[in-house]
Amino acid sequence: MLTAAEQLVAFSAGMGPSELDADQKARGAILLCFTVLGEAARSISAEDAEALKQIPWDDIRRMRNFVVHVYFGVKSDRLLETIRTDIPPLILSLRAAIAALPPA
């Protein structure tokens, strides 16, 4: 999940909606990253989700469903707004969760 979230930020860096509309590789990569995030969130057990309440599991799953089912209707400005508003705090939460794991 952390990799997909970090890729969202990297793939959209410096882009506005018109640039993202014109760059189908970046747009496709961004849509895939949202899908990967949502699929990973769906695989989290209820127990783990409860232990990691700071991560917005339902929002992540909803965004995945939106991207997958609306696909061609997904607006680039909405993707970029989500990346800029919601992904940086998610990255921080994921990093904190990973840091709190016991050593392997």
C-alpha cells in the first residue's frame, strides 16, 4: 500500500488536470495505483483495520470502487485533488504503522 501511495504522488508531480488528461500513461498508472490501494484495503482483516483506525479503510475501498466502476468518467481534477489532499496523510499513517510492526 505504501508503494502505491508513494507512486500516486510521484506520478502526478507537477501535473494539473489538463496535463494528466494528455498523459495517458500517467493517468493509467494513477488509476492502477488507486485500484491497488483499494484491493489491499479489502484484504485487511477486521481485527487489523480496528487496530489501525487512523487509516481510512472505507474511503480507500470506495475510491477503488469509484475508479474501477466509473473508469472513463473519472475526472482528472478529482484524482489530483485526492492525491494532494488525502494521500500524504495516508503515507504518514502507513509509515507509522510499518514502523510500529515488531521486527521480523
